[in-house]
Amino acid sequence: MTDLSRRTMLASGTAMGLSLAAGTARAQAPAGRGRGAGRGGPTPPPAIERFDPALDALIDVSSPIEHIVSDGFQWCEGPVWVGGADGYLLCSDPRANQIMQWSPAGGLKVWLHPSGLQTPANPDLDREPGTNGLFLGRGGLACSDSGTRAIVAIDLNTKKRTILTDHFEGKRYNSTNDLIVSPTTKQIFFTDPPYGLINKATPAQRGQYISPERQMDYMGVFRLDPDNKVTLLGKYNLPNGIGMSPDGRTLYTTDSTLGWIAHTLDAQGNKLSERVFIDLKAENINPRGDGLKVDADGNLWMSGDSGIGIFNSAGHRIGRIRIYGAEILPFAGATSWSADREAVRRKVNAWIRTSGAFDGVVDFQKAVADPTDPSRLAKGFDNGDHLHPNAAGQKAMGEAIDLKLFQ
């Protein structure tokens, strides 16, 4: 990903929205995850595109996207649903070092803090001190702990943490990112890019990931057996999301160059072969994938630069949940404002407008900014904290949305 990627956008303090598609998807977690519109603003609803009639068995393309959370996160990763129809959603906030809980009845609240690193983070070295990927397993919650750079198990009742592995061949992991528990062998498969560490690479070192904390000179995909023996499955370029077929015989991982890789496994979880899973040119998508889930029928729901892609087990894209971006609102005068943060806001907004990462962009900041000082909310749109728009401001934001975007 580029330096001004979705990760940078969220790091600047924008709110991360969680979205649910009100359809019949049978995924391991809610099908969609929306991007927040910025400080205090609504998110325009994504639209669902159907590329293959097979999508109709999974989700109603006319169903709305329900925006369930618009604030409370610095970052949002690793959603997992716990407890059936009356359960709750857990999501990591790696930057804030906590796991958040949401339910229709209880709303959003902190479930665990600190979730990852148990000592104060070093702001010069630690980028994501909390947990990242979450999955039910090992008698509770299995977690990729970016801060501790480990795979940990957390008891859902006592919230006691147990480190399962934090080294391989005498070296610490980079910063474990995502994981999956095999439905057949109960082995844990996980990815290990260095995203949890601050990249010290200079402009001349573009494309490298340099940190004095790194002990491994590669990024890998690993398998953790029930007896905690670790096996390296392979070395890849910034491996991130990971998922597995319902029969436990195909493992899916991301690679920032190749896109998505399918690993064929035997009945014991040993790797037999691998292949590029998606023909990027034929499907007209970029290789920069993030998290993914595999539903009960073997379809993949994958987040990335092209929105939420829905692929069948043959690697053919059958649908897509489109994603729209919105610029971060001005907030000069708020207690959290600083000149440095204002510079970041402007830089991120420039990226939102010009990167091409979204299907469309809504200029909320123009709708509510003070025309004489664009770093501030206009007086008539400020609710008093200089951060959130009032009712008139929200109306102006709504009127700024071009409905042609969704046609």
C-alpha cells in the first residue's frame, strides 16, 4: 500500500464506520465493512454490484447497507461475531490498544484494554500496540497481537491472555496481523507483516520496511499446531488477510504483489502446493488486499482497494460492495486540533480526492467549512465543540451528496 493508504487515513483520527448488509449472506462475519466519512459526518451508503447471478443466493443486491458505528475507533480490524443471533461483535482497535464490543442492544463499548502490548508503547517504534485479527478458537478468542508480536488466546469470560507463540527459530515475529483457525485440524494459520512497527525507511528506500525492532528479514505465513509447534509455510510480500475453505483443504492469503494466493493443504494441514488465486487483469482489480472471510459455501468476502469483493471458490468475482470516500471535516478550535494534525488532515484529504481508491468522493469539508478559514467549521454549522457539525451542518452535508453516485 502507499504511504497514504486506508491505514494512514484512520491513523489521522478519522472515524471508522462499521457496516452490515441487510441481506442473506452466510459469511463467518458481517459481509461489509464501511469506511468512515470523517470527523462527525455520515457515510454515504455503498451500493452492491452483481457480476454473476450466483450472488443472488448470498445477498439481496437491493438491500441497504446499515451503518452501525460511526465513531469510537482510531482504527478498526478483525471483526468476529460471538454467540449466535443474540451475540455481539468484537473488533480490534490496534492503535488504541483495545478490543471494542458492539451489539444492537448494548451499542459500542470497550471490551478489553489493553488488548495487546501490556507495557506503554514506544511512539518512535510501535505503530499498532493492540491486537489485530480475531477468530474464535482455542477455547475462546484467538488473536494476532501486533503489539506483543505474538499469537495469543483470550478467555471470553475472564479475559485472561495466554501467549501461544511469540518467536520462530529464535527470532521475534514482525507483528502478527491476521489469523484463521482450521475447521478440521484446529491449527492456527497466521500472517506476519511488519505493519505494527513504524517504518523508518527513507524516500530513497521506498518499498522497504525498516525498523530496528525487526529480527526477521522476511515476512511469512505460519501454522501453529495444537501443541504450539510452529511451521513456516512460505515467505511473501506483505502478507495480510487470511482465510480457509470450509473443508480445511485450501488456505487463502494476500500478497501485495501477487494479490491473493490459494494454498492446497493435505488432511493434516501440510502445504502441498500454491497458486495465484485471482487473475487480476481478468477481474480488473488491484493486488492490494486486506482482510477476508470465507462463508459456509466457500465464497470469499475480501476487502481491498476495489471495495468489498465477493469471489467464488474458482476465483471469479461475482459481486462487489462499492465504497465511497468523504473528506475529513475541519476542526480548528477543537481541543484535539494542532497545526501538525491540520497538515495531516489536508494531506489525507488530498489523497482521498486524487488517489482513485474510492468509487466516488463526497466533499463534506467544502459543505461545512468557514469560507474565510477552511480549517474551521462555519459558525452556523458548529455544534459548539468545533469538531462536530450541528443539525444545520448535517443537513448541508446531506445536500452535498450527489445521488448520481449511487445510480
